[in-house]
Amino acid sequence: MTRPREVIANRTYLVTRRCTQRQFLLRPDDATNNAFVYCLAVAAQQTKVDVVFTCAMSNHHHTIVHDRDGRLPEFMEHFHKLLAKCQNQWRRRWENFWDSAKASAVRLLDVDDVIAKVVYAATNPVKDYLVEKAHQWPGVNGYRALVRDEPMTATRPRYFFNPDGGLPRSVSLPLVMPAHLGTRAAVVARVVDAVAEVEATVLALRRQTHRS
């Protein structure tokens, strides 16, 4: 029997979850990208969890969050449930959307951990040889929003949510850098340098191995 997860306020985590059987149920398209951001923003707002960064690949997502009030399980349950139901409607399917394994939530202890995981998530499409630059990924990737200090925005998907159900017509999702990590400018500068290094390394490797 696994030990219960310790949930304490003011901790930062990398949350990861995969689609069932690693199917490409989050493959990028306008509706999927919009639904992902909308469900993430609604869950974050309702549980008062700060989103630091997020990236949705075709069959999984990585999202770094700062849990101000110790409500991480509530946030994960709400986000994953909303998105699963919304995407099943969009994909015209009825089976489990997520892998049967529990969502992973890895605690990040300091600024170096946070930067490493942001870079890891942002460059996921690059390391998989899908794009050359992190910002070129056509799915959800918060890299451009993080660098520009702009919120990610989405509108309520009409094919799933009831317009009279009380959820907002549109949402704005700021990428929040917790104050204890240092100044936003300093952290983002380190992220930008590290992302550029990964991009250059993968490009060199791709040329050596003649990968497209």
C-alpha cells in the first residue's frame, strides 16, 4: 500500500499525466489547445493554485504549479476531470481519457529545480524532434507567454460546457513566478538561456544523425 501524499501549503510541483495507452488524445488543434488552457485556468482559479508553466504534448502534459493553500489534489482532480470530459466530447469517445496510473506530482525544492523542470517541459517537443524551437510547437506551450509575461487566454468550449452553467465565457491564465524563487526577470533569463542551449544541442545532434 502506497503512503499518502503529503500536501502542505506553499509548495511547488511538477504535475504530469499521460493519456490512456499513450494515445494522441491531446494532439494539437485549435479546439484542443483552447480546451486545455480553459480547463487549466478554471481549475487554477477555483482552487487558488498558481500555474508557473505548462506544456501539452500529444499524449501527456507537464504543468508546474505553486500550491498556495495546500489544495493540489483538488486542483488535479478538477483539471483532469474537466479536460477528460471535454476532450472525450470533442473526440467523440466514451472510454477512459487518462492512463489508469495516478497523476505524478513531483515536489520542486528550489529555484534550480523549478528552472530545470520548466526547461524540460518547454523543450519536450524539441527533444522529440517535432520542432526546432520551443515556441514553434503548435500545441499548448507556455514558453512564449512566459518570456513575454503575457497571460494565456481561452474561451469556453461551446461543444461541452453549458452556457448557463456559471463558468466564465473567457479566461485569462497568467504564468505566475512565486516570489520566493527570486525576481521574475532573473528566473526567466535563466530559462531562456537554458532553452536556447537545449535547442542548439538537439539541432547539432539532429544534423549529426541526419534526423529530420
